[in-house]
Amino acid sequence: MIYLDNAATTFPKPREVLERMVDLYAAKGVSPGRGGYDCAQEADELVSGVRKRLCRFFGGDDPDRVIFAANATDALNLVIQGTVKPGGHVVSSQLEHNSVLRPLQHLREAGLIDYDLVPFDGQGFLDPDDFSRAIRPQTQLAVLTHTSNVLGTIQPVEAIGAVCREKGVPLVLDTAQSAGLVSIDISAWGVSALAFTGHKSLLGPTGIGGLILRKSFDVRPTRFGGTGIDSQELIHTQTYPHRLEAGTLNILGILGLMSALEYLDKQGMEEILRRERALARRLWEGMAGLKRIKLYGGPAWDRRVGVVLANIEGMLPADVGAILDGDFGIATRVGLHCAPLVHRTLGTGRAGGVRFSVGPFNTEEEIDQAVEAMARISRSR
Amino acid sequence: MTQDETTPGSALAGRDSGKVRFLAGREVFFDADGFLADPSQWSEEIADLLARESGIERLEKDHWQVIRFIRDYYLQNGRAPLHRELKKGVGMSLMEIEIRFPGGIKQGARLLAGLPNPKSCGM
């Protein structure tokens, strides 16, 4: 199989990441910090080490403000629902994934908040001035995707962060598509909270993600339970990180994340991004010359990751994806990519498109085979 | 012979804005995308009628080969065949199947075989 669905999850995962994760789990996979025995303390030290590492990785300012969650969607729910208050307003964008849109819509339908979504331009980029104009006196939060999961465009976070800082509105950054690929510094960018997932470009397993909160930004707990500290109190602890973590941690996932961060350090994130961009560009340029193929967004490669959205005139993207899979052994993601407003804006709101997303293990030969497959499919009708 | 009716008041009221139609001598329920709401309502006569509406003048042997394979597979396994299973089962490439049905594979062949609407946004 030629795997071009890395924006959904990277595959395969590096074997050394998986092996180290399993070895560590076999040796130290007890409930971290919950018991008085040495192994529990060692497990807790491992978890604390991963918090420190993630804090540095994303430019955070306090490892205790590294909160583990199941994935980016879970982390976004935590931060959005734990921040807004009745009567509040949120600014976000038309580029967002349902991981942002649905929590906002849920809160709107519950009568708690209202929200506005700023548009993106023909290339798939947001304008910081639009954010500035959308912020109202009641605005409590701005939520922004760092990188579109449909168009691959990297948004001007630093400029939007400056707008939010000037207006006194905390900015939440969704890095589901950028973490592990694009260098991030939330302290320098004026970001109050960052949501990440471990299983995409961070190259870790599924089921682990989290939040990085700045020290100046508080989030209310929205779920409650055992934390291993302050157990005498019936009120959930207010101490970070446990304040936002209830129940036993996903230690297997955390160890996987640790192994993945070590792997990325060795490989070099910049080199991976450079390679993925080059492959996506090759794919784009190969398809750009084909009749009946429509590409979306623009070739601003210095501001894109390795995602290319295409359609073949007169064919359903679902069928193009089926043919790519069944006849050519190429795995892509078709449909709306859980980002319905992006597709609505692009004019593909009903059936979506065919998304090719390259990963660290794709080759030029695979890209050329994908171009050839699209050429043959486009000539079939 | 077809006769369309609107949903309100019918047994389908409240079901995904679908509609009920009078086809092949009985009420047949469809969802909003034109898929049979209840796969057990399928019949060859209904497949023929829907095929004509989709632009296929007459279902030929190779159409039936695809439709019957998809339908039999669904009845035996409770899901549509995987892409490679479909290809092997009918002895045609997916490109060849797609060309034969104006609605394509998912909204053509699958719909005519009376399978439920795949709710995934990728279908």
C-alpha cells in the first residue's frame, strides 16, 4: 500500500518508537505516582520527564501546565469548555476542524456563548486583521488551527497572537496538523494554550495528546475524579496538572510520545518538513498539468505542509478514493475531512475532495505512482 | 410506474428528511440521498426503476453481476465488500465498475444494490 493519509494519522510508525514504548511499558507500566513503591515513583518520574520535554518542545513556561488528554479533540474540548462563561463570545475561523466547530456549536446551542468565524482567502490563509475586527468586548477566547487539515496551509499565528494579546483575548492554538512538523513557540507567539495530538506528525501512538497552558492562563476542570493527590477532599484538586487530569493516565501513550520525541530529535523536524514539502510539491505539479483535475489552494510551499486536495471533474471523490485504493493500492482520505466549512467555501461542501497527505516515509516513486494513477483515472470517463 | 410523496405524515416522518415513494406497487422508503432506508425493501424491479432514473436504459449482465455481488456480500457479512473484495468478486477493476454506473460506485452500484447509505463523510 502507498499510504498518503498521513494527515489522518502517520503510518507506519517508526519501529524503534514502538519497540521502546513497549519495552518501557513492560518495565515501568504501573500507575504513575499513585503508589508508595519505587516503581510507581519511577513511572512518575518518566511522566514528569515527558511533561518537561513537551514544555520545551512547544515553548511553554511551566511543565506542570502540560496536561495529558486523549488527543487534540479531547484537549480542545477541555480548554474551550473550561474557559468560556455564559454570555461570552469566541472568535475562530472557517478553516477549523469539527474538533473546534462542534464544541463551539454545542455551547451556542446550550445558550451559553456566541461565536464568529473569520474567513480564509483563496489560497487558504487567514488575515490577522479579520481576527482583530471579529473581537468584541465580550470575546473570551480565540481558537485557531495552526495548519489546515484540508489545504495544508500554515496560518500566521504570530501575527494573530499579537492581535489577541493587544485585545486581551487568550488565543488557543490547535496544532493537530503541525506538531512534530513545524517549529512552535507559544511563549514567543502570544499563545495562551496549545492543543496537540501524539499520533500524527509527532509519530507517537493514538490515544495520547494534550494541552500546553501558559502560566498566566487558567482553565476550569470540566471532569472530575481520582488524581492521586489531595485525596481527602471531595472537591477536585486545583493543582496543575492534576486539575485537568482525572483518572489513571495513559502511560503507554505517554511513553510512546517520549520515544517519538526522541526519534524526532534524531531525525530533525526541519528535514522531515523539507522532505514532505518537496514530495507534496512534486504531487501538486504532477497533477497540475492533468486535464479534468482540479487542485485547491495555492502553491505557497513555504507556508504549507504536505497536504494536497484534488478532485476529478465528473467523478465523486469517494469513487476516486475507492479506485485509488482498489486498483492502485493508494490510500487517501476522501470526503469532508471533518472540516465542512472549508469545503463549503471551496464549493465542495457536498462530496468533498480527495486529500493526499504525505508523511516521513513516502518516496518520490510513490508520488509519481499517485500522479500516474490520477492521470489514468481522469482519462477513464 | 413511480409516484413521489412527501415525507410528513408517513411512517418515515422524522427519518433524516427522507421520502417515501410508490414504486413497484408499494411504498418504498428512501433517505435524503436517495438510498433505500430499509435494505429489505429492495427488489430487482426497484433496482431496474432506479437504474433508469440514473440514466441506465437497461441493466445489463455486467451491471447485475456487480449489483448481485454487492448485495449478496452485504446480506452475508452485514457490510459492503472491501474494495479488493469487490474487484476480485466481480472480476472487474473499480475503474470499470465506476464507468458502468452513472452514479459511480458508492452512489450508483451500491445504491442500486439497495445497501444503506454509508454515513461516513468519506463515502
